[in-house]
Amino acid sequence: MFAATIIVFCMSRLIGDPLLLYAQAGGYGMPPEQKEYLRQYLGLDKPLIVQYFVWMWNAMQGDLGKSLLDRTPVTTMIWEKLPATAYLAGTAWLFAIITGIPLGIISSIKRGGLVDYIARGFALFGQALPQFWIAIVAILIFAVQLGWLPAFGMASSDDPFLDKVKHFILPTITLGWGGSAIYTRLTRSAMLEIMDSEFIKLARAKGVSTTKVIWKHAFRNALIPPITYSSLFLAGFITGATVVELVFSWPGIGRLAIQAVINNDFALLTGTVLFFAAAYLFFAFLADVMYGFADPRIRYD
């Protein structure tokens, strides 16, 4: 996390002089006396290392600065957009689990058959097709041509429940298809490895039914890889929802970051990037902890 703060701060300075970016964002001219005042106000008259530690100290207290456009605190803006991103990432994560794990199990059981090829094709396309292309095609088919689903935006709290669900369908599938594909491949490879193991052969030799072998012995052991990667998938959905939020005009943090880039709002941009880094590191740590619970062999004494 410390390294992430250094990278974020240095990149924010490499994109240009913050004072000039401030002037561009405000859209006004800057006489010399105002320029000097703003340089002192923003702390840009201090050495770079001092600027970093001041920024770091403020960030540790939850102060990520203020937006250059309307002087709104960056932390407030992120917290306002966080629920929309969290809802989208959560539904995409559930979609990936509900579709990916069953497909992986069925694909391993029907190895070499038609169902196996369909599941593997689903996984292949899910990993190969870009999200923006999936989003555009989905909008073209289901929103424009068929008119079944809304093309953009998030339903308000006053809308009927069915309308809220409809707004989630296309963004959820677009964001979750890649994760579903990875779940399918992970589950399938784990199931195939376990189904060919010696203890499964022994269970079958003892006359244990196929259903019991699959669900009690193979499935429980095959779940270890998907479980341990689940938190990383959720982190990827949170940090990787930028393209989906932009295409579907979803009011989340990813779209907020894109707007910060367009407006040269370096304070907002560094705040959102730092938030994404912190979220990913937290879920990566959570994945390590879950791995220890799922597989006791890797625990430390």
C-alpha cells in the first residue's frame, strides 16, 4: 500500500504541473499574484518529498483533497459513487459464481461431449471478447432492436423493483461473463484432476454411487481453487468496472475516474486510483486468508 501511494503521487505529478491543471479545470486566467497564492494554498511551494508526506498524512486521515472543479471533497465523491459500483460488482460476482461453477462441474462430468464443448466455448468467448464490444452488441440487440432492457443508467430508488432489475441485467452480464469463464475453467480443471485421483478410484471400487462420488468427494475438494480466487474476482469487478460503467453510463467510481481524466482533475483522479489500489490489496489479503481456511496444508505454525 505504501508503494501504491508513492506510484499514485508520482504519476499525479508526471501528468503536468498541478497548478496549471488547476487553472485549466477552473477555466479562468491566472495573474501572477493569484498564481503565487494558489501555489502556497495547494502546498506546491514545498519540496516534492514534503508534498508527498503532507498528502500521505492527509490521506491516512481520510482527506484525499478536493475536486478542482467544484471544491467538493474527493472522499465524499467516492463514497457517494461507491454503492453503485459495489452493487454492480456484487451482482456480476454472483452471476459469475452461479453460472461458472455449475458449468465447470457439468463440463468435467460430460468430458469430451457436446455439453463440454459448449461450456468450454462459453469460457473461451468470455475470456476473449472485450467488455466494450460485448456491451455495445448487448445494447444493440436487447435495448435497440428488441427493446427488452434499458440501455444505460441506474434506476432510482422510487422505481419499481422490476425496473431496477432490468437496469442491472446488461451491465451485470457484460462485467460478469469474464469471471464466469474463469470460474468454469478453474472448476473444470479441478474436477478433472480430482476425478482421476486415487481416492476417487478407491471410492468407486468400494461401490460408492456416482452421485455421491461427484458431490461429496470430488466437488468439495474442487471448490478450493474457486473459493480462494473469489475475493480476487470481486476485487477485479470493483476495479475493472470502468469500461462497463462508461458504456452503460453507470454512476459509479469507474465513471467518476474517467470524468476526472477528461477534466484534468488530478486530485479526484489520484483519489479514485488510490481507492482502487486499496480495494484490490484488501481483497488480495482476504484471498490469502481464505486460502488458509480452505486448505489447511498451507497454514503456518
